Amino acid sequence: MDKNVQILAQELHMQPQHVQNVIEMLDAGDTVPFIARYRKEKHATTDDQTLRALSERLTYLRNLDERREEVSSAITQQEKMTEEIAFQIENAKTLAELEDIYRPFRPKRRTRATIAKEKGLEPLANLIFQQETNEEIEALAAPYVNEEKSVRNAEEALAGASDIIAERISDDAAIRQRLKDGLRRLAFLKTEATQEDAGVYAMYADYKENIRTSQPHRILAINRGEKEGILKVSVEFDPERAIAEILNMRVLPGRKTTAFLESAVRDSYQRLLFPSLEREIRSELTDNASEQAIRMFGLNLKPLLMQPPLKNRVTLGFDPAYRTGCKLAVVDETGKVLETGVIYPTPPHKKIDEARQTLVSMIRRHNITAIAIGNGTASKESEIFVAETLKELSGVAYMVVSESGASVYSASKLGAEEFPEYDVSLRSAVSIARRLQDPLAELVKIDPKAIGVGQYQHDMPQARLDETLNGVVEDCVNAVGVNLNTASASLLARVSGLNAASAKAIVKYREENGAYLTRKAVMKAPRIGPKAFEQSAGFLRVPDSKNVLDNTGVHPESYGAAELVLKALGYTLKDVEAGNVSDLNSRLSLLTEEKASEMSGVGIPTLRDIVKELMKPGRDIRGELPETMLREDVMDIKDLKDGMTIRGTVRNVTDFGAFVDIGVHQDGLVHISEIADRFVKHPSEIVRVGDVVDVTVISVDVKKMRISLSMRKNRKK
């Protein structure tokens, strides 16, 4: 069996055959959402996150194998390959380990060691490093004195030999691995401020922590402080301990060469090894911290995208501002723009009466029941104004929504194409309204990293961040499904098997030829061939199709199986359409899943999915989640008192806690130690973005605008 299959099976706790099946499907061009949803029998219902991890890890392992071949070939061409090196290359588990093996053979720029080799001093270095001579070091060096090669005396010959040995020790893969292991366990990360006022980096002005316990968010903060020139960062490790380790590995005691080699080892460690290992360890810490941050982005983005849509409500988007006025946009239940406007309830204009009259008139004219207020500049004043206005009305509520990325979308080519008749600021108001109505459909138009659900997004490896976040968006879109006749090209492009070009082709065909009457009709659009249809069809919905299955998650390849299941249980598709299949599960229990599976020709996992879809055609899984929390009144941070219990919405989750919107404009922090009464390894074990939670106020610092909250039930006061 392929070695990579065995590695993946062990790491992901999967059966080797299931791993092999997934690899074959990925290689055949199948997407992760398609494999996760419609090929469950081939991987034992493994979830999409694990399948995506398998895909990413497979790419890494294949790149490792490719690099393994390159390294092996390069060393063989140099005629320096040995059985030991070949064994090391074959068993290298990481790219870093492989590069350490290749390090001595890699072409180098001109170094002190290469200059010494040019002077013919490598044989002397070899002789000394063998540690078998009984001659004095100076006597060994005498034959290598050569005026023509600028080796004027034995001292210079020995200095050159020392340089060669120092570089050899620095390139020794075993030594590097041993010291790196020691650094990971025992080294300290030390920071100090380069200026008197370290600002937001004050806690790192004189800071020292064991690398082993350094938290990812601290690593990223330290890196940013260093990049901004405010912090000086170093790695501290006992040099004598490291040197003793090298001597124990490579230098024999009591020999004529011992003292010379000890000196070469010290030079190697101080001049070459430690600076190189310090860079590697810092890079490793950064990579690990970045991966953790990227995981947190994904964890936060998914629930944000999957927030329940605010259906059947005419919504007002309220984009706050000071000097230029607050932009308003009314959208109907389908997201169509009905009216736009500008009011001036905030400084410096503060035309509150006029603004209130305009807002009330707009609310009554369009029967607005929900207002989405952007959380940017002037948001607090706007929220107070809206809350005061709503006291005159009934049946209208508001919510402060994140406007992260709204300005990016508004100024984008897509924003201009969608709303050419509106300026940038009004497009932003439309986006704010729509992201309350249907977060997923609106947020897919924005670059995922601009949505604002993490930290240090600009410090991340951008390709890796994009890959992860795009994967999250893809999974969310395909989990919900997409209306083929109303979806934008941005939304369709996230569907399994489709891309930007095919999505635009689908929309263009729809605009020119009218609505698609069936799923299969999408193949009439250019760029939609059999493979694209296979991968995308199950995630597309056609609510008005004559075949009710076109409005479910049942894949067209399983339509026949679905009808056989219905027939076996005494139903027809008309019963499904009429919603008269409430006891489908009880009839299935009587027949047994095994029998139904045999009769329909599909596996039990697929059978269960079919039955679930038949029970609720057209269902939106987001509707099964807690509803969005709307407000009708506003509080001020000064109204908060210690011990007060308030209901709020989780806005962001980090490694050290969760930020909760409690309606005072400034989010409060629930530190990880206050998340639960039990020990919590990470806040994501308890909360996620969008959760509505009850919190207790611990402390309030009005001057610094800091609010400390607790979710613990048994907290001692």
C-alpha cells in the first residue's frame, strides 16, 4: 500500500481503504463538498473538515516526495550518495528535516570554509576531524603551508581547517536536530522595548517566556512589534549546554585534536549554528502561530456565514458617518433596493429632528421591521439616534452589524457592476442591510480575510489564509445550497464544481433565456459539462421545478433511488411536494434501513440523507440555528455595573477569550478563564461567533473603554 495512504490513515484515524478512495476521487477532479456529501459510502461518512485536511496533507506529502527525489538526485550527481544518506532521505518526515540532510551538499555562496577549501586545506580538516592522529596539531598543519595559496604559516592553515570543521558541524543534520529539540524545550523568547513608550506592546517591553509555553497570539503580537521597530526580540539558550551537547556527539576526549576541535565547535555554534537555529526556531514559532490563527479565522468565519437569514423582512441598511451624513438603503424581502437616502443626525450637522422625520417616514412608507446599523465611525451616535426614534414606533428592531469589508465591496468592480446607479457609500448601506437579511449570500462577495473575524490577518501567509478561508466559504455555501434562479455569480462561483467563469455563464444564460425550469437545464449554459454538472447539481436548488427533488439536496443521480424508497414506503413525489410524509421515518423503521438500501440500490448513509431531504424539501439548515438577536433600546458603557447580567452576541473568538457585543458599542472580553466553570483548553470548545450568551459584568474601565465579562455560573463574587 502507498506510504502516504498509511501516513494519512494513521494521522486522521481513518481506514486505509477509505483514504485510498478519497485520494482517487480527488485525483479524478471531485471536490471536497461533493465527496463529503455524495460519496459517504466510500469514506465512512467522514466530515468535510477532515476530508479537506486530508487533501491539504496529501499535497504536503506529495511535495515532500517530489523534494525527496530532487535531493536524492542532486547528491547522487555529486557522487556523494551513501546508504546512510539514502536511508535518512527516505525516512525524512518533514521538508525541514529533508533540507537539513541536504544542507551539506547544497551549493553555497563563498564562505570562509569554501575559501579554505580553495586553499587546499580540506584534507587537513578531514585529518583533524578523524581524531586518530598522535601528532601535534602544528605538525599536521606544516605540510599545508603554501605561499602561492596564501597559507603563510601553520597558524593560517589551522585557521582554515577550523573554518571547514565549523561549517561541517553547522551543516550536520543530527546536530541541528538535537539542538533544535533542545531549543524547543528549554530556550526562552526575550523581548525588550526600543523606546520608552511601547504603547500597545507595553507588556512586552521587558518580557521573557519559555518557547515551549509561548502562546500563538503572543508570538504574532511580538512579531508585529518587532516589525514596527518597537520591540527587539531574541532567543536565549545556554550556550555551554549546547556546546557540551555537540562535543559529546562529535569530539573524542583526551586526543591530540580535542582542544582544537573544542575551539572549532565554539566558533561553529556562536558564528554559524545558533544564529541559523534562532532564525529557524523563530520561523517555526511564526508558522505554528500563523496556522493557529488561520484555524481561528476558519472557526470564526463559518458560524458568521451560517447565521440564520432574517427572512420576510423589509430591512433598512444604516451606514453611519459624521461629516458626509448617514447613508440609508431600504431593501425588500428579496434584497431588491427600494429607496436610498442621506440623513444628518450626527455631528457636525446634527439635524436630528429632520433626520428623525425622514427615517420615520421611510419606515412607514415601506413597512420596515428591521434596521441594520454598521459598526464603523459614528456607529454609537447612530445607534442612540435609531433607538430613540424607534420608541415612537412598534414592531421595528435593530442590530449593529459588522461592516468589515463593506467598503471593500462597495468600491470593487463587482459592486459597481451590481449597483452602477449608486455611489460607493450607498452601495455600502445596501450591503449592510443585505448582510443582516442573508449573511452568506452577501458576504461571499467579499474577500474572506476582509470580513474581520480574527486577528493579524495581514501578517498571515496570504496564500495559505486564502486557501483556508475559501475552503470554509465553499463548505458553507454547499451545506446551505443555492437557488439557481436567484443566486448571484459570486454565490454560484462558490458551488462545488463551478468557478467564476462558469458562474457568470449560468447567470448570463438565465438573463437571456429566463429562469431554469429544472436542475438539468443548467447544462444548457456554456461551460457546464457532465463533470461540472455532476459536482454541482446536488447543491443547486430550483424551487419552482415540476420535480420536487430539484429543490432538495438529493443528487440527480439518486432520483431513481429516492422514488424507489418512496414507493417501498407507500408514498409518491406528490406526497413529498404536499408535505404529507411526516411518518416517513417510522415506516422506514418498520421496513428497516437494510431492506430499503437493498431495494433502492444506495448505501445506508445515502439512504438516510435522501429520507432527510424528502421530509423537508427546500429546507435551509440555517433555519435550525438560534435566531439573530435584535435590539430595541441602547445602553451606555456608563450604565454597566459590576455583577450586572446581560445577554449579548459573540462577535469574535480568539485564543485568549471571546468578545461579546452587549449593546454598548464596545465589545466586552470574556477571558478564557471566565468562559466556563471547568477548565477550558480553548474558547472555541464553548462558544462560536454568532452565539447568544448570558454574561456577567466583572469590571468596567470607562476611560480605557474596556469591559471584562464572565460566563461562569458559579463564579465567586
